[in-house]
Amino acid sequence: MPKRFTIKGAKASDLQPDISVLCYPVISMEDGVTHQGSKQNLIGPDATSVDTDLFSIEKQVSKKTPPTFLMSAKDDKTVPIENTYRYKASLDKFKIPNELLTYELGGHGFGLKNKTSDVDWFAAMIKWLETLK
């Protein structure tokens, strides 16, 4: 079990994000889906199946999970888009407001401007945020 930490004077409710914006995210720690470097850095080379489940965020979604904007490119060779799809499916299961923007091309780590598309993901994210109540 990972070690828990506290911030002096903070309540647990203070630490809950109001929204999340995840770009080409590493969500799952499951082999075949995860980014192996992230998995090793986050849970180590000797991770158990319990560790893998605990750190596979798609398995940790609940009604308390914040609304989430997701952005990924289908041709991302670093972090498979399956991570994004799994998280969206979990968010949908719990009826958590979410928006998914996918690019056909762009790879991983292109930042604010995907040079392969005229679609501005940041503007789309702002527009989505404005729909939240």
C-alpha cells in the first residue's frame, strides 16, 4: 500500500481537484496499455497485481471523481490512446461529466498546437469548461 501523506492544516476535502484536464495521459498500469517507463517510475519493477490495480486510475473512478477533459492522438506511440478510452468509459459509467478530443495524428507531447490539425484542443477545453455548472 502506498504511503499516505498529509498537508498540515488541510482537510481531505481541500485536496480534491474541481476538474482535471488530461493530455495523452498514462491512466492504466496494465501491461499492454501502460507506458512502461511511467509504470516503473510510479510503482517500481516489482509491482504486484494489487499495485497495478491501485494505480490504474480507470479502476479508481467514483462519484467523487471530478469532471474531466481528455485529449489524445490516435497515433500516440508513447502512451497508447487505450489509456484515454478506458478512463472515459469509467467516467461515463459513473456519469462524471467529461469531454474527449482525439486527433487522428499528432503523436505524443505536441503541447498546445498539434501541427497536423486546425482543431485547437485548448480552445475546445475552455469551451467545455464553460458548460460546467
